[in-house]
Amino acid sequence: MACHIARFLQVCVAFVLCSPQAVTGSPVDCPNQDTAGTSCAISVEKLLERAVQHAELIYRVSEESKLLFDEMLISYGMNLHIPKGTMCAPKMVPVPMSKSEIQQISDKWILHSLLILAQFWIDPLVEVQASLENYENAPSALLTRSKWISTKLMSLEQGIMVLIRQILGEGSLTLEGPEETSDRFVSSNILQTVRRDYSVIYCFRKDAHKMQTFLKLLKCRQIDKENCSLF
């Protein structure tokens, strides 16, 4: 079943990875930017649209990466199990569980949570990308997707920073780092390295979905302003 799903997703994601706009685009790209490098003005609405698109693509490709990693493990004769209830996100970014909680959270909370999540995963994903290149017979599709996700997450982080400046009016932002860092993924042998890499891909996929959901909620609040909900 996993093989069939993986092949289906490969077809769906192929356009994303092969499209020049998908590969080179960024939430803050300015197509008409002058040669002097002067920053162009992008509306909040356009920024949010681009950020949501980026988050959706990142989540889809992270799903594909997880399935490809599963297939690779099967070919190695391995079957890794991530325990239910594994803490993937920084503890300071809980998901609102009811409509009343959603109504109570502010746009500032959403933006800061998005930035924390993006910054939290940049280093672990870069480390996984480098680690996968040392695997024996690692699928080229997995390597391509791993590199693509790392690049796109950095672009999304830039877009979130611009949104913070435009929506909150903050010129710069300093956040306390999350309690958990990439150090928790450090390992000393091959099996531990594989477990670490799989944990990063498994957990990031969940947080990528969370970022996509938060951005859609923020877009609804800023633009649509009606019936905004995580549900």
C-alpha cells in the first residue's frame, strides 16, 4: 500500500519539483525588482498567498519524503517505529484544541509560533540532507526532496519575517530558542543516525502541516475575516 501511495505522490509532486517557479520562487521574490537591489513592496495579501502556497508544497513534499524513506528502510530490511505521542514540535507551540481557544489566540502569537517552528527545523533538515548523501543506494528522489525542503523552509522563514514586519510593525524580532534543539538528534553509530534522520523527517512532516494550518488561519483573519477556524 505504501508503495502505491508513494508512486501516486511522486507523480503529484513531480510538477512541483520540476517547475522552475517552484524551485526558484520565494514568498518574498520581487519579479520587477530594479538592478540596484531596492526592496519592492509586496502587499500582505500577496505575501500570505505565497506563504500559504509554500507551506502547502513543503507539507506535500515532506509526506513524499517520509514514504520514500519508508521504502528505503524496507529495502534495507529495517522497520523503524516512532512511538505514539512522540513530541515533535517545540513545547512552546501548542495547537489550539477548541474554537474558543482559536478565538483567543492573537495574530502575533500565530506569527511568532510560525517563526519558531521554521527556525527550529532548519538545522536538523540541513543535517539530514548531508547525512542522506552518505547512505548506500539512497534514492535520488529522496535526496532531491530533502534538499528542496531545506531550501524552501529557509525561503518560508524569510517570508514569515516580512509578514511580522508588515502586520506587527516590528523591524526586528528576537525570540528565545525552543527548549529542544537539533542536539537531541545527535547520534554516534549508523543505526542511531538512521533513527535520527527518520525522526527528523517523521516529525517535520507533522510540524509542516501545523505551519500550513496556522498560515491559512492567519490569511483568513487578514483577508477573508469570516468563519476563520482550524477545523
